[in-house]
Amino acid sequence: MLDYNNLVMKHFWTHKDNAPDGIGYGQFTSGHFVWLLLTVLFTIGIVFFYGHLSIPNKILLRRALGATLIIIDIIKMFIIGFSDVKLSEYLPLELCSFAAYFIVIDSIWFDNSFIKIMLLTLFLPAAIMAVLFPTTSTLPSFNFYTIHQFLYHGLIIAYVMALYVYGEIHLLYPDVWKAILSVLLLAAVIYLIDTKFDRNFMFLRDTYGNPLLEVIWKYTKGGFAYTVGLVCFCIFMIHVFYFFFKLISLLFLH
């Protein structure tokens, strides 16, 4: 137990770029399942709590969740900045970073159905994939970046599910195509940044070891074909989640 505790404390601040082999919690292991369970319980707790609040307190909670997302990402950037990892490679330009921005906007501007559709059909699936296929699996379970990954994406999942469960997201199919066009535009801009500065924001040029993206890479043989395959997969998943949540809404929430 002492050796394990020493290992945990030694690598609490270790970034995945510097992680030695053999210290990670792994994919679909007991450590991973504990984090998944905590994420589910956290989501249920937020959804239940949100449903019992008055409208002013609901607004306050939504803004608090949005602010928390921004704050913990700033903390992450601050810690990376004081490490030997290149901060420029981990700027908040990932898909779930944009989810946080949209959540902040949504917590202020309540009546925009397009933003809510983006949250439900694009950013929620991205957050779910991030906890199912975490990029921190090569790190210990009790590590700053592991905690950040599950807390950050758990907040996104909890926020969107709270709105969905209580009927605050109205699913309109034309808005799905607005979301898809937005994804295409966003992917094009980020891809230009990636190629210009040799980066991999939004995983558009490399899988970075993500098991799900490895499958896309395998069938597309990498390169620009991988980028196109990833975008097509996102469009497909937007439709899958739209029809899934639409069905749930029709059967149980109305």
C-alpha cells in the first residue's frame, strides 16, 4: 500500500506526454469503471437537484456550472504552463472546449434552440465518448489530468441532461442541419490551424491513442481521409443521438 501511495503522489501532476509505461488505469478496467460510475452518479445528482429548483435558482445553477467549466480549464492551462509540456499543444480548442463556451452562452441566452440542439446532438456525444474512451488512461486514476477529464466532461453531460430531462431542449430536425453546418465550419477552421501550426486540435490529424478514433484511422488509412472519416462519423453520430433523444422524448417525456 505504501508503494502504491508513493506512486500516486509521485505522478499526481504527471502529464500524459511524460507518463512512464505501466502507471495508467487503463481502458475499461476497475479504475475506469469507478470514474464512469462517479460520472453517472454526479449526473443523476445534478439532474435531480436541478429539477427541484425554482426558475431563478435553475438559472443560477446553470451559470455556476458554466463558470466552473471555464475556471477548471483555466486551472489546467495554468498547471500545464508551469510544466515542461508545450502549452501551445493543449490550448482550449477541442470539441469539448467549445461545449463549455456554448454552455456559458446558453446559461445567459436561454431561448436559442440552435445552441441547445448543438449541446444535445454534438457536444453531449463528444463528452460521453471522452469518458468512455479517455485520453488519460495512461495516467493513474488519482491524477490531476484524470480528475480534470472526468469532472470537466461530467459537468457537460450533467448540464445537457438536466435541460433535456426537464423538457428545456426542443428537438427540431432543421436545427440538426444547422448544427452539422456549424461542425463543418468549425472543423475547417481548426484543421487550418492544425496544418498551419502542426497541431492536432479536435483530433483532426491524429488519433492521439484514442481507441475509437483508432478504428476510423484503420479503415481510412490515415491522412486527410482520416479527417474526412472523422467528420463523417460526427455527422452520423449527430443523427443517431437526435433520433435516440427524439424517441425518448416522444415515449417518456411528453
